[in-house]
Amino acid sequence: MNRILIIGSAGSGKSTLSRQLGESLRLPVVHLDRYYWKPNRIPTPNEEWDQFVIEASNQEQWIMDGNYTRTLDLRLRRADAVLFLDTGFE
């Protein structure tokens, strides 16, 4: 596996799992929140975000965490595996 997508509920541990898997598997980790949000919590414009997601997804190896459902299909096309985390809280 070279490309692992981690999605799921807020607070479910996506970033923690990504970091741990990245260390274990020696794969680069892309925390989407770090790239999407600009200073003062300003979101990246759609066109710019789409280009970033395409370029990041086209890399040969990655673990990527974050939902961003509008661009989920771009990441799913390239992912070898998808992990869905749920907090189990109702």
C-alpha cells in the first residue's frame, strides 16, 4: 500500500492515526486541514484547493487525512486503501 486515505467523524483520531501509520510505514502524511485553512480560518478557494488535492493525490506515496467531501472523489481514485473512523458517539 502506497496511498492510504483516512476519513471519518470529527474527533475520531484521523490525524493521530495518520501520524502513527506514517511513522510505521514510512509514508509521507498530508493533514488536509493544515493546507485548507489559511490564517484567520479563511478557507482555500475551490479552484486552488482542487489543484492542491490533485497534485497531492498524484504523488506516489501518501497517507492523507481529512474529509472535504467535495474533493473526496479525487482522492478515492488514487487511494489503495480507505480507513473510515467513527467515534461511536450518537
